[in-house]
Amino acid sequence: MIKVVRWFALAGGAIPVFLLLSVYIELYLNINRIPVAARYGMYLWPSWVLLLGEGEEITIGSLISLSISILLNVFLYSFAGLLCGFGWERWSKSQVVIRE
């Protein structure tokens, strides 16, 4: 179960980074178009709401807010991994009992 939680935590940290990179690349290619990542980003990165009050300039405060948002996303994904790992263990144990 710990392995599942680690993979979910890794995904919780990697997804916001990939979303930010894809938005910056999309905006670099065409500044007049809304990035595709912004459409589905709120579903994959639910803690992005913490960044709504930040401006465009990069300051220490905005970096701290970004770090907190990504860390909170890691915790959310870890909790989801914990629930999935617990459910998987329960399900696999029940399958062993049924087979015998």
C-alpha cells in the first residue's frame, strides 16, 4: 500500500509542474488562444484555487503560494492513493478468500 501512496504522491507533484509547463508553452506559441491545459487543469490540480489571488509577476510570495498549492496537491493525491491502496488490499484479500 505504501508503494501506491508514493506513486500517487509523485503524480500529485508532477501533474502541476507539467500543467504549468504546458500552459507556458501554449501561450508562447499563441498568446491569443486560451490554453487547453487551463480547461482540464482544475480537475487534475484541485488546489490551483490558491493561486487565484496572485498577480503575473514572480515574487517570493507567489513562489510560496505556488509551493503550498503543489504541496497541498501532493497531500490530496496521497490521500487518494491511501484510499485506493486500502481498497485494493481489501479487494485482493476478499478475492483470495473466495478462491479457497
